[in-house]
Amino acid sequence: MNGTSEGPAPAADLDGAAVTESDIATPFRTEPPSHRAAFAAAPLAMAVVDREGTVVDANPAFGELLGAVPEELAGTPAADLVDLASDARTWHSYREVLRGRQAKLRCKRRLKHPDGHSMWAQITVTPLAADAHGSPGVLLSVADITARRELQARLRHLQMHDPVTRLPNRTLFFERLTAALEPESYEQGGTGRIGLCYLDLDGFQAVNDTLGHRVGDRLLAAVAERLTRCSDEAGHGRATAPLVARLGGDEFALLVEDSTGTEQLADLAESLLKAIQAPFDLSGHRMSVSASIGVVERRAEGTSATGLMQAADTTLYWAKADGRDRWTLFDPERNAHRMTRQALASTLRPAIERGEFQLEYQPLVGMEDGRLRGVEALVRWNHPQFGMLTPNRFIALAEEDGSIVPLGRWILATACRQARQWQLDRPDEPPIFVSVNVAVRQVWDSDLVADVAQTLAETGLAPHLLQLELTESAVMGSAGRPLQALQALSDMGVGIAIDDFGTGYSNLAYLSRLPVSVLKLDGSFVRGFQYEGEGVPPNPADEIVVEAMIQLAHRLGLTVTAECVETSAQASRLRRIGCDTGQGWLYSRPVSPDRISGLMRVKA
């Protein structure tokens, strides 16, 4: 061989299959004659090749495979006959087998017959033992695997395509998407960008429920045809049209490789919506459907398949939340807000246990004498990552997941304890009341009456020094258990206030049947008062509306608090038309408990 003690290298299987000793053919010998007869009669195409790579002999099957007379193949380079030199790796392995340094070579090649048809062949090259003259060679065999390849291709097509719409399925879509995001795909020319339209039919489940899955499948197939037509039109004049795939259920996706920007994706999304909006005629059923589409377009570099699909899924959700039958473009800022919202929602309950919440208090001041009458307790979340958060950032989340119940209990207990402490600190002055906001879910999901009674007992605060605020929409529709709870609290001596009055039902006739003691006018009414004394004439309608509400409230035995009082001019007009108390920055912003002590004698 090469004069070393090392044996031949392991066999090279360029199809990736493991090679064992059983794979290595028994060395072919040209003698005795019985072997020669077997060689000639074998159905497998074979040729004997010398150490230089030249065909020495070929059997009839080999000649028939290549469309030549076997004798005419002698002296021809074997590599040229079966395309072994087309890639460097195969060529190197072939040369190593010829030199006796490698045990075997196996590869697949697409060969072209002289009559024009192509075939797939599996080529195997194995060493022969030395003949009588001591000149070793190799045996080259060629097996026609065209039928097997075609079967594999058909099976792969079935595996990678949806049987209902005949579109590529989720597996093929992600295979194509992953390939498009490989650096070699976008670094060799093109725009280096990628786009995606993620589509979902609006209300498709109703079609299945009312007309059956057979009609639903026909609708999906018809939608697929229209999406494909839009894709073909969008791909006109381009190297490739967008890939249309069904990801499952009524979800479809169109992948745009080498996108030119958001305008291209917007045009495509618009055409998809219009195509789907046209009525469908399905086996006597005429129906109209719509779709929601999430659109994402970005640079391919630094983008992952998972990240792109998450962005598309989020944007599709926005399109549905915004009213359906529309497309929505991915907005990084909106997504950041959503991510922040999710982060807050997932940490709300633990934050209550960790004591991350605190209360600030905003004064409620008598309009006539300017004295401090009470305070509204306002919760703040001292978040370790996002800093100090106001209620509008997390109260809605707390109501959604039910954590408003434990949070509400903490607010109630803390506010009542603080109000009692102010009373103990200033025993010679009239005590101030504390107003606490209550969510409707607290009434439904907990025994609010029992919670209030227990808190008042534990803190020693008199019931009349506690006021509970509920929004107008919550109170005006109260019936059954909520109304019973409000009545029980009122009978206990606790004040009930309607917050943001004037923005909800405004069912004034219903007020007489509710155990309410205070109306808090929404700040939108008070803002209309702010121009008096500043060279701009006030709008008389503002004062007429507010004055009418105040007079009605007084006739019903209710007091009125004006929110968002910011200027002395507003305070003056509110005082003139009989408003009882005011709250706003004119008097004080929300402050810590120790600051309230210093405001006890403040006058407006």
C-alpha cells in the first residue's frame, strides 16, 4: 500500500448511513470462470475499474443502464460515466478507495440516459482482491433507486402538505422560514429583509358549529385558493412568490422572502382582506367571512423563526382586539407595553406578599371654609424593576386576575389604620375621614361587609370616618348581592360615594334607590371652569349642567365633591353654585401620611 503499518481508512458513506463490515462486499475475483458468469448474468449494473479509475470490464446490466454496449465502455474513466467528480468530497473518497486507503464509497447521483430520461442511482465502489497478475482494482455497482426516490418524494409531500387545502403545512412552513433566516440565504444578494402576514378567519368556529365540518373544510379550501391567487399576483415579476401555508385550524401564513419594506407587506395584507371579503358559494351555502391579519416586516439578520412568529401572533391578537376584519402592523413600542403588562400581571400577587405597595393620600377640602375634611387613599406600587407605578398601570390587571381582593383588603386595613392614627395624634381636632376605592370584583369575590367590619374593629376607626368609592357604572347597575352589600355597609354607618359621576349611566332617577351619600363629579366637568378670570369668557352651559347636578344631589340628601380642581377660579365658581368639597392639585397632590398632618389646618 503506502509502506506504513496503518490499515485502510473506514468506509465513506456519503448518504449518511453507517457502514459495517457486512456492507463491504467480498473482494471480487475475475477467476474462476464461475465468478465471471455470475458477473455477466447479474441484474445489478457492475463494472471492474482499475487502480487508475478506468473501466476494465462491464456487465450487460451496466451497459443497459447507461445506454451503451458493455465492450465499448472499456477504457472509459468510470468517474465520467457516473458523475463522481462533480463534488470534491466524493471525488476525494473515490480516489482513496482506488488507492486502497478507504474501505468503501457509497453515494447517490442523478444520471441522464442517452434517450433523455433521468434516473436516480445509488453508486457503490468497493475494493477487489488482487487478481492472478497481482493488479488490484475496484468493483463499481450502480442500483436504480428512482422508484424509491419518487415514493420518498410523494411521502414527503404528503407529510409536508395539508390534506384539506393542499397548501404547505406548519412543518414545511417552518422549514422554509428557518432556511430563509440562515445567513447564507440573505447574505448572497437580495434585500436582506423578511416579511410575514399571519392570518386568522374571524368567527370560523361558528361555521363549523352551524353548517358542519364538511362545509368548514370547503371554506378553508376556497380561502386557500384566494390566498394563493393573491400570492401569485404579489410574486409577479419577482424571483419567488410569497409562500402560502396553512398552520392549522383557520390560521394561514404568507412568507415574503427578500421583502422590500412595510409598504409591500401592507399592500399584500390589503389584497388578502379584499380577496376574503368577497362572498363564498359553497354547495348551496352563500356566506361572507372576514379575516384579521398580523403583519411583521424586519431585517432577517438577528431574527429567529420563534421571534418572528411571536411578533406575528401578537400583532394578529392586536388586529382582533382592534375590531377584526383588518390588518395591523407590528409596533415595537406597543409590544414593549404588552410585555411590561405581562410582567406586572405575573408578579402582582407576590408583590402584595412582599409588601411592595404603599399608600399616598390626597386631601378633600370643604369649599366654604377651606378646611381639610378627609383624604382619598391612593395606592402605589414600588416595583423593583419599573419604579413607582400609579394605579392606572396595575389596577385593571388586579381586577382581571382576582388579586384585587387581597390588595383591596390591604389598602382598606392600611388606610383605616392611618386614619385612626391621625385621630389619635390630634385628639382635640375634628377627625378626618378616609375614602377608599373599591372594585366591583371585591363585592362579588369576597365578603366586603365582613372585611370592613373586621377592619373597623381591629383599627378602632368609627364607621362614619370611612368612605368607600365605587365607579358610577358599577353602582348604577347594582342589584342582588352588590346592592345588598352596599345597603349593609350604609346601615353600618360607612359612607358610599359614586366616583367619576357623569361618565357612566348617569341614571339620576336610580340614585334615590341607592344607599349613596356622596357624588364625586368627574374632572371633565370641572375643567370647563378653568378659564374664568384669564381673559376668556366661560361657557355658561358648563356651569348650568354642574349646578343642576349639584341641586339634584342636594335634594336627594347627597353631598357633592368636585374632582380635578386646579385653579382658584374653578374653586370660586364651584363654591358659588353650592359644591360641598373639592379635590385636586389646587389643594395638594397625593402625598405621604406625614405630609397630611401638616395640611390639617390648610384653607383654600
